[in-house]
Amino acid sequence: MRVISGSARGRRLKSLPGSATRPITDRVKTALFDILGPRIVGARVLDLFAGTGSVGIEALSRGAAEAVFVEKDPRAIRVLRENLRETGLADRARVVRADVFTFLRSARAEAFDFIYVAPPQYRGWWRRTLEQLDARPEWIAPEGQVVVQIHPREFETLTLHHLDLVDRRDYGSTHLLFYRLHYNLLKPFRS
């Protein structure tokens, strides 16, 4: 894994051996940030199930104002902190060691422009996370979006009250789902 663009471009990111985390491939990460485009500049980013931080670090490198990383595995957090130090982006990052569901339920909600959800596969945690965000839409800024990374076989249509699925992209065994708040649907999704 590496940082693809921005101030930390080309820096290698450490990963965690084994299947405890599910890192995004460079190909999918490039496609994701091509879709997000310049809207990432100045954005507040929430990276849920952050693992070693690849997506949040890429956002910071490309000019995000702040990234909050939520991860409960202490080994992943150690590597995440090393990656932030190595890329020189730690000053705009906050690492929270917590269970994502407890964090979303009990923390004071903050509005984020971009929320990335990439939980372990085949546990239904992506659905549970979206349902929690839907129940507390104050986590999402008015122009914000939630992006979910799952395996295509995990996909199911959800009944949500505040969020709508506005785009789906397939990249082999990775499926990206893009959600926005209902009242924001009249605005163009792509820049």
C-alpha cells in the first residue's frame, strides 16, 4: 500500500499481517478519490473500521482538514500511528481506540463531510453501521456522503430514513456504495 497523491505521495504504508484488516487496493483507492475529486480539500473525514488508516491518510495527503480514525484492534492502531508519523500527517489526525458501534452510539455526534465504512466482511457490520448513521444523521454534514466498502455478495437493499444510495461501483471483489442525506439529492453528486 502507498499514498497515491498529495503531500505524502509515494510514501509506503505499513500493513498488518493476517486477515484482521481489509486494506483497500491502490486501484480502488484511486477510483474512489477520482470520484470524490476536489471536494476532499478542506473536508472533515471519519474513517470507521480504520485498520491501518489507508483511506483517511490518503484524504489528509490530498488536503482534508482533519481525519478521525476509529479502530479497536490495538495492533492496527500501532501501525496506523506509525503510518501517520511516517507520512507527516499526524497533526491533522485523531485516532480513537473504540468499537465503532459504541462510538457512534455514545460519542457526541460531529458532522463529517466524508465517512468511510470498511468493516470486516460477511458479518453484516456495514449494514449495522449505516443503520446507526441513519438513526443519527447529525454525524453527516449537509453536503456530506457516506462511502461503504464491501464484497459484492454482501450487498442488500436497506430501508433507511435519512440516507439514500446514490451510486454503486464495482471493482472486482470490491463494491463501493455511496450514500447521501435525502435533502441533498437534488444537488449533483459528481464534480
